[in-house]
Amino acid sequence: MNENDIELSIITDDDNLYYFTGYHDFLHMDFNRPTILLVPKDEQSILITPLLDVLLVPEDTPVDKIETWNDGIGEEWRECLPKIIGKYNKIFFERYKINATVSNYLAEIISGKIMGNITPIIDNIRMIKSDEELQIARHAGEVAMAMMDGAKSVIAHNVPEFEIALAQSEAGTRKAAELLKSHYPNSPNMSPNIHFLAAISSGKDLPKTHHRASTKLVKKGDPIFCCYCGSTNFHRFKLGFDRVFWVEEIQQKEQIKAFEVAVKSQKAALDVLGPGVTAEEVHAAYADTVQSEGYPYPTFRCGRGTGFSFLEEPQLVVGNKTILQPGMVFAVDGGASAKDFRSQVGDSFIITKDGHEQITHHSKAIEDLIIN
């Protein structure tokens, strides 16, 4: 804020609030109950939050002052904002992440002042993970791998997709609970439960990228795509991790070629991935490999930064010239498609001073992905 001559920052995004305060799982805008962090350049920071959730604010939160409000009493969360905001002239907020209700009210009371977007500054701060975050990332990798093992344990002919989702959720939850008990005794409010709606597709539905687990029965010979990019969520840290499996056999041989190209394109990206290269260079290595094998230009980016949000900067995509640095965490994918088949393989990595560290592991050999 000093470097950018910002007098007041207003933060409302759930993930940013957690990053800066440790406060999480408040009801927020799904129940029309905003929580707002005000950070003045030279005065006390203030957290405005509903009274019914205030006991969830960590005792060691670095916030200087907490203001609470109650449903229907006075102006609720609006009560103290005008007198605080009125003292400042150069105010930054999360322009594209802020809820419309809060944004519209702020527009009324900030009229005539200099407004700026704090999101690029926060994104830059959050790109490089602390040692504590990197430990959580590694543990998130263990949770993701437990989820994949849980899915594999039930995949079979005539098993419904939702049973696979239940098995992976249970396995991930048990691993998360084990890790929380062993390594995070000071996080009593952190839930181990895997709760994101699982992305699982099978058979001819495989090209439906984010198809959710349904009552459909998987059949012998079906490919099954298991994606953990949303459901791996340990201590609020998200990762990318996915594989394709087959039930007992592969009936369409062109699927083998497409999967092998997916693996090859991910490897091409990983051969580049490391400090000092740009994000778009990683994407280019992946995309060039896919095209060189006779497949069309990929329909999705090579990967993305991950952390306490599902999507963080930088993204591994054409045009992104961010230079990779040690401490960044990425999901890195490879992919290719055949008729009625979409192949994708993805893992998560930490950028190190010498290259990268892989934090999700599972075989990419075809014979290990056929489940008997």
C-alpha cells in the first residue's frame, strides 16, 4: 500500500479474507451476510463481520479491531463504513471479486474519491507460498492421492459413478483427519471433510469435461475420468490432480494413443517447468507437442497457479509472461482427444530453485490404469 500510495484497502473475497486473517467458514454472501476487512495504510485494521459468526475469528488473527453487526439492527454491516471510509481519498478494492450488494453500497459512499483495483497486488503477494503453505500443499497432495486410491478401490463393472465419488470422498476425509490430528493441533475449526461436488465422467460422457458423478453405471471397457481439481481441498489448499482409468479392458485402441499423447504433452511442459521461464513457455511446450502428434490445438490451458483459491496467478497459458519463481505451486496438465474420448493427465508441482517438486503421484502407464 505504501508503494502504491493506497490509503485504504477493502477486502471481501472469502479466500483473501482467510489468507490475511485466518478467518473462514463464516456464512458470507450466500446468506447475504457480508464480512469486510478494512486495511488503512497508517491506522488500525478493522474486520466487520456478523455477530453470530464472530467466535470463528481466530484468537491470533492479526486484525487490530473487530466490529460486529446483527440481522435487522440499525444499518447492519453498513453502520460503521461511512465514517471509516470518509477519512480516505485513495481507496482500492477487489473490483472483479466483490459482491454486487457491497459494491453498490460502496459506490454510493465513495463517490468522488479515487478508486483502484487491489486484486493484482493481492495476486502478486499470494503467488509465492510461505514454508507453512508449502507444507499444507504437500499434505494436500497426500489427500489427493488417498482420494484416487479410494476411487480405484470401488471402480468395477456396474458400479454407479456416485459410489466412486463417495469412496474417494471418504478416503480423502480420513487422510485429511489423520493429517490434521498429527500436524495441525492449532487448527481445531478446520474440517477434514471432502465436500466439493466430484467431477467424474465415464464412457461416452468423457468429453463432458466437468460432468458430475451421476447414477450412471460404469461398464466393462469404459474409460473413467477422475478429476480432483476442485475436490482436493486440505486446510483450504487446493490442488490439481487427475487420471483416466479403464474398467477391465480398453476396447477402443485410439484411446491409448490419445492418452499417450496426453502424457507426452505433460512431460514436455515439465521439461520446461522451473524458475526463470515464463508461464507461456510452459504452455507452448505442451501445446506444440499436442499439435505435433496430429491433434488440434488444445482447448484448455496447460495449468494454473493453485493455493487457497481454486485459480491463482499465474496461469500457464498463451500470453502470460509472468516469470516462474521458487515457491509457486501449479497444477500442470497434458491432454488430447479422440472420438467420444477426452484424455487428460494432471499433477501438482512446487517450483524450486533447481526445477520443480512433484506433490501428487500416480502411475501414467496404461497397464496400471486398467482396473480389474
